[in-house]
Amino acid sequence: MARGRPPATRRVFSIDALELVPPRTAALDTSFVVDALLETQPLHQLCARFAAHLVEAETTVVTSELLEVELAEAAFAITLKERWGRAWRQHRADDRARRPARRLLEQVMTRLDALLSSVAHVSVPVGRVSSSAATLMARYGLASYDAVHAAAAIVADAEAIVTLDTGFALLPQSLLAVYTDRSRLASCRAKRPPRSGRRPG
């Protein structure tokens, strides 16, 4: 029986694949960092393993300064969800949640510092990419925070972004490869626009 063509990757790769060669320079999105650093998150083992893979491969890691702000929000949301479940948004002002959220954030930041100190790290200021992020939003429909992370990756000449957010697949494959988990591969590949794409000016 004749074999069909292998499915096009569209420069979307699965971090589940043990044989996957990490890029030389990769940006880290907050969604990936949260799961890599917190044992309570659903994809912790997978993301922690790939983070270790990046360290072993001596990948240069790029992050946006926005990462720390988003980590604070993530720690806050995780703590509220653990206490109140689906009604967590109604309890943002409850100080009983803010105290454990601060402790969780300290834990996450300590682990993030350990990760970034073990690799060559480039931190990109938000002010440096604000105009480029706006261009990515207008040109490709990225959400604002995603656009900041993507613009930081592009300005730092990263080959790829590591993420659990399918929104980055809205970018043309010529701009950034997307490294994500297996469950998001099909969605990301379906979202990819044509190969050509201009870097934001």
C-alpha cells in the first residue's frame, strides 16, 4: 500500500517527543513556565522535562519582562481556584487568598531564578517591543500579552517560542517555530497562516 505524505509540521513541534532537538535560542511563554515550575499544574512533568532538556542542550533562553507580572497573576489565580473553584474571580479582594498567593509567587520566582541562572538568558524590556507588539496584534490578531512575548522573541532572534497557548500559531511559520505539547499540535498547525511573514518594524 502506498504511503501518503507525512503531515506538514508547519514549524509546530511537540515537546512530548523525546528525540526532539531543542532550538539554539528559544523564548519561553508564561503558560509553559507556570507548568514547568509548579508541581500542581497538569503538564508539570512534561514541561519540567523539556525545561531540563533546554538546559542540557545549552539553549539560549529569551524572556520578556512581562513574564514576572504574568507569573504573579498566575500564582494569584491558582491560589484562588484551589480555595473557591469556579467562583474564584469573585474573591480577588479576599486577603486570605493574597497571603498564600504571595508565598506561591516567591516559590515560583525562586525556581525561575534557578532555571534562568543555568542557561544563557536574554531578558527583553517591554518598552523595547511595545511598538512591534502592536504591529503583531494588528497584522496577525495576537492577543496583547502574546504579542509582547512574540515581539520579544523576534527582537532577540529566537528561533522558537515554547508555549501551551495556541494563539502563537497565528504567526507565520517564517517568524517563529512553536514548541508545544502534543494535544495542541493539530490546533496550532491548523491556525498557521502561509509561510511568508514580515518581521515587525
